[in-house]
Amino acid sequence: METYYLYTFESTHGAIYCHKLLREQMDAVMMPVLREISASCGMAVRVPAGDAVRSAELMLAQDEAEFALYRVENGHDVTRLDPHELANANNKTGVRNMSENYLGCNIPKLGFGLMRLPQKDGVIDVEQVKKMADHFMAKGFTYFDTAYVYGGGASELAAKEAIVERFPRESFQLADKLPVIDIKKEEDMEAFVQTSLERTGAGYFDFYLLHAMNASKVEICDKFNAWDFMVKLKERGIARHIGFSFHDKPEVLDDILTKHPELEFVQLQINYADWDSDNVQSRRCYEVAKKHNKPVTVMEPVKGGSLVTMTPAVRETFQAANPNASIASWAVRFVASLPGLITVLSGMSDLAQMEDNTSYMEHFVPLNDEEYKVIDKVVGLLRSTPTIPCTACKYCVDGCPMQINIPGIFAAYNTLLVYGNERGAKSSYKMATRDRGMASSCVHCLQCEAQCPQQINITERLHEIAGILEE
Ligand code: SF4
Ligand code: SF4
């Protein structure tokens, strides 16, 4: 049964007053006080779990009625709550709330990322994608995310077959992306958009993004005036809203948003493992977006699958806290608890993942204090896992006669050490060694070790990695 939140009152007048106050902003209904709860006026106000935080903020802001707050699960499991704690749930990050009626505030907070679609015989299994889309839409979710480059265009074609041709166009949002890295001349941009429109058959894109922006792609956008191109797409009705996905430092994000306030939203990589990491810096990027009052679409909430696999110690920690919650649910709920989101994209690869994600996101409840403590504990476990202490300074790379991407290989191996994610580590290893030397091609000249400020025994570690990640 669904979880809901219940306000009880000292007086009937208070119940009527607060019911009126809450129902202006949410689906608040009056009902008799449950018999599990005593000492009240007899009437209570029930609000959906998804509006719990907002309701607590509204109730605390009024001084007309004394009240108590309860969470009700399974129809009768009642827990009394501190409304101040609930209202603060969105502020655990220390980030201020943005305006209430922001772009995307009404979009359900789980989006279907179409980057890792299920495969059959080496191609996308469109029949399974149809089943996933049916389930997703039936549960009330509406946001789909694809890109020109995903699967070399196969993702856009799958979107057409499984979504665009099967659901009324206004019943869902489709996001697509301009491949900035491939722009060689100004006319390319229009050609990319027309190809995406043709492949998807969507007619227009609800959200259209400059793909994977960073400092070097800003230069491309400047050179070909992609900024104005995006604004014109909006004026032409091809894009309803324009923004960009982002992979760089918060300072670069701040610079883009300062120079280009016409961009309405930003897609950021956010997850609890990267929240305070040195490379991704999710928290600081999120804070920059909030500073500019831009809503955020979240990508990589499970860090490319790493926060689903996890080591036995981490799995035990989560399971001890809640044996019924999937490991992925902790990661998705962590990001979905942030204020100011358009949605949280999950790159679901089969129906089972879809059913798990929708099960806890259909009636989303933000993380509570105890659950944040569990996440903190897990982050501590991740940080304390021994890894190769490579800082990616690359001092070792230039002199290597075998052109081995040493920091890239170490990063791939660290994924295995920290998250137990063998599949992800092997995939990263393949990327790191594409057109470069393999770990096993090391000729032990020791030039790299003489350069390494971290004094890593590079040759020994490469030998170890070759035995584990090479196939
Ligand atoms: S020891 Fe191996 S990895 Fe290091 S520079 Fe020589 S060949 Fe490259
Ligand atoms: S020199 Fe050492 S720390 Fe720097 S990239 Fe190479 S292995 Fe990593």
C-alpha cells in the first residue's frame, strides 16, 4: 500500500484552515484521524508522499493551527515525524531551494535514459524497449532522453518505434542532443538536428541539449555560434527548451551559465559517490546551477552501474539498513531528494531494472536522516577502500615507448577495486587501451616510475591489471 503523510490538529478549525492551505498546492484531503493516533480533534489532513516536504514547509510557515505530523505506511504503520526535519530534508546539501514553479517542476522525477537499451543479437531489442516504455508510462513517468550519438543513431530510431509512434506526442517529453564534438562547419548543426528529427519522428524536442559540454567544446560553440543556433531552434519551435549536458569543473559551468543565461537548464552527473569527489565534484556543480537558478536533469545517478554492483561490505551495509530496498534505489533516491530537479535519468537496460526503479519512484519519499547516515557510512567505506593512488598528472605518459595510457588503466582498475564493478572496469580498460599499448605490452624500461611523484610501482601494478582486465 502507498505511503502517505498525515497532519492532525488540536482543533477542527485548525484542520479546516490547514486543509484549505495545503489543497491549493497539492492533492490534500480531509479524513478521520486513524485509530492508531489519538489526542486530536478527530479530523486529519492527508497529503501524498511526493508532497510531504512541501507540505511541511507550508505548515511550518503558518501560525494559525497547532498540529502533529505522521508518516503512514501499509495503511496502519504510523511514525510520528518532526516537521522541521522533514522540511529540511531538501536542505541536507546546504544548497538553497530555487523558485517553486521552475521549468520541469511538474515532470515526474524518474526519466528513462535511452543510452544503454537492451540488446539482442547485437542490436537493440526494440520489443523489450516497448514493454519497458509501456511500464514506464503506465506508472505515470513521462521523460525520455536520447542523443544523436547514442548507438550511432540506433537509440533515436528505437525511441521512434517504441515511444513516438505508440504514445500521443504531448503525453511524454523527449530530450535529444547536438553532437558538439562533431561540428566541423556551421551547416553541420542544422544537418544534425534534421537527422535527429527524422530518426525520432518526434516533430519537436521538449528538451534539446548541447551534448557533453566542457571547456574545449565551449570553444567549438563559440567558433560556430552554436549558442545562437540553439536560441533559434527554440524560436522555430523545434526545441521547446534548450540547455546542455556538462562534464567539467564547476568553474567552467559557472562561466557558461554567466555568459549564456539563454540556456534554460543543465544536465549534470550527480551521485553520492561523486558528491564531494575531486574529479566530478557533483555538489559544487549542482550549487553553481542553483546559483544561476537553473533546474537540473541528473545523469549517472548510479555512476554507470558502479553503485549497483558494489563490494560485499557495501551491500551488507545497505541490506542491514533496509533488506527490501535494492542497492540502486539508495543511489536514485539520493539524487531525487535534491530540490530543483527536472528529472533523474536512469539508463535502464531491462524490464527488471525498470520495475525496480518505478517501484520506489512511483510514490517517491525523500531520504530521511537515518538513511542519509547510511549513505554517509557507505561513502566512508568507498573512500577507505585501498586504490592505486594515481592523481592522473600524466608525468609518466610521454616517455613510455609503448604509449601505455597508465593513468587511464589505473582509473579503470580502481573502478573494480572500489565498486566491484568488473564489467564497468573492463569497459573502461578497453577505452583506455584503444589505439594505445595494453598493460601487458609494458617492456619494463622503468622510465615511468622515475617520473611518478606518487612513487607508484607502475610496472608491477600493470602486470597485476593485465591478468585481471585483459580478455
Ligand atoms: S615501464 Fe612500461 S609503462 Fe613504464 S614507460 Fe616503460 S614500457 Fe611504459
Ligand atoms: S606519474 Fe604516477 S600519479 Fe602521475 S599519472 Fe603516472 S602513475 Fe599516475
